[in-house]
Amino acid sequence: METLRRSLSRWKRYHIKVHLAEDDVLLPLTVRPTDNMMDLRAHLVREGVTSWKKTFYYNARQLGEHETVKEAKIQNGSVLLLVSDER
């Protein structure tokens, strides 16, 4: 049963939004639980958004580059904040 659950999660899709802080824009994205923040950046590049010097936040917590959607506990309908790095 666990194997079936894992294989089904591969096909699961979440519809989330990314709030671009500087532009005050909400971009819709469709992601999988196994996508990490680097994958989300690739989705944004396809949408014409450069995000390489920016950081993702969810629930006031900075997300790591290799953290997956599932590990970050991002759910369907969630909004991620994307802000410029201060470095």
C-alpha cells in the first residue's frame, strides 16, 4: 500500500502562487510534491521571471534550495513569497 501511495504522489499536482515582492505580482504555478526550490525557479524562468538572486519564504520561514514541496509542507493553494537577497 505504501508503494502505491508513493507512486501516486508522483502524479499529484499542487496549484500554488508565488508572490513577487518587488513587482507585487502573484504568479500561478503547478508543482509536484517532489519538486524542490530549484525546480520552482526553473518554472519561473519559463514564465519569464529571473529568480536566481532571490529567496523563497513560506509561513515566514526561508526555504532551502534542495527542500522539496513536500518537506516544506506546502499545500494546494499556498502562496510562496519570493524576495531579493540582501547579500
